[in-house]
Amino acid sequence: MVQSLNTTGVSKFTAADLDRFAEVLNRDGICVIPGLFDRELVQEWAAAFDALFRERQQRPGGLAPREKNRYYLTLPWVQPFANTEVFANPTILGVLDRVFFQEYRLVQLGADTPFQDSEYQELHRDFRPLFTDQIVTPLYALAVNFPLVEVTEDNGPFQMARGTHVMPREEALVKIRAGEIPVESFPMQLGDVIIRSPLAIHRGSPNITAQPRPMVVMGYVMHWLHTPVMDLTVQKDYYESLPQHLQEMLRCNVVDQLPENKTETYINFKY
């Protein structure tokens, strides 16, 4: 079943473009969609994120550490973050449809932020393989990333080794260390979007600037995949305002009122 048949809105890209993005994603474990979001939308998110981060910093458990001077936080389902133009964007869902070929769920909305004096993360995957990593499986989980500031070589670009999503972990690491497979940086402009396999070997890189570099992550998985560490909580009135096909796409807890004191539970993040 194709998930986004009823999605409103028109993709900025042609069907041929979406086919190409999906082909590259399956082959390399990553594709870059340039200029998908308007700069004004991203700037609105950035302003709201700055205020949210400062508030979470003051709260015990409000942030999840991601190694030195690097933090993760779950974004609340309030404006501007609760936005169908983003999580149900027809271009993004068009690519996901071509990769998953069945129903999928949105299970994560958060942001990773390296600060000045952050360091290289250990090379890792975000998910365990379904079985042994000797068995190559279809892409059953995908991460969608977009930055809230321009990403340069200096402020901690995401780095990944293409093609390693279909390799056993140890084989991939040996080839990376031998220089057979490069670990590439991905500079990004405001509005650019990455869709990637969390099984590809990747890492965060150092931010040597004074400006934090927040990167939004939306996690989508095939409908049958269990995701116990993800926490997506949506207020009832917002949830009920969504069309049924978007309600079904969200794997979430529906509550009368969002909790005021959010404690991060997504602590273990690398495999």
C-alpha cells in the first residue's frame, strides 16, 4: 500500500525526481533533496527551538547527552513544530512510498545539536539489524534530517559512509579505516533535506564555531517495527484535527494536555 495517496499538497519535484531520490537512497543509504523547505519556515523553527533548548537546559533530564557538548531533545507537538507541511510533506512521503512500498509510521520528532568544542562521535548505526547483519534487508527505517542553520565544514556537519547500510558492521568499519570507503561530510543550506538509512555507518563531527548547529530528525519506520525508545506525544485536539490518514501515520500517545516537564528517554542511540 502506498502511504501518501491522500496527502494534500503538491511536490516541488517531479515523479522522475522522486524515483531518482529513491534510487540513490537505496543504493547509497542517503539522498539529498535541495531547497525543499522555505527559508522562512526553517527560520521560524530555529527561533522556537532556541527558546525551547534554553528552557530544557534548566531542567534535570531535559536533554539527552550525545557525547561531549552534543545534545538531543524531543520536539513538542505544538506550533511551529506540529506542521503537516513538514512531517507530511508530499516530496518526503513520495520518496518514502517508493522505498517502503507499504504502510509506515512517524515515530520520532527531535533535534541533535553540537555546540562549540564538541568532538567526533564514534562511528555508529542508529538501529540494530533486524536479524544478523549478514542478512541484507530492505530499508525498514528512515531518518529525515534538516538543519535550522546553514551547515558548513566548521559547525559540525553530519558525516556518513555511503553504501555501508548493506554491509556487515565490522566489514564496513574495516573498509572505512583502510580508506576504501570515505566518511563524507554533508554541508547543507537552509531548506535542504536529507533522507538516510540509520543503518549506514555515520557520526557527528566537531563544531568549532560559537553557534550551535541544530539538526531536526524525523524518524519513519515500516508499520510493524517496534520502537520502544521513541516517544511521540500529541495533544488530543491537534490529533483529532488531522485527517484520518495522517492520524494513522503517527505512532503516538494521545493526551488531553502535553506534559510540562519532559524528561528525555532516548538515551541509547548508537549500535
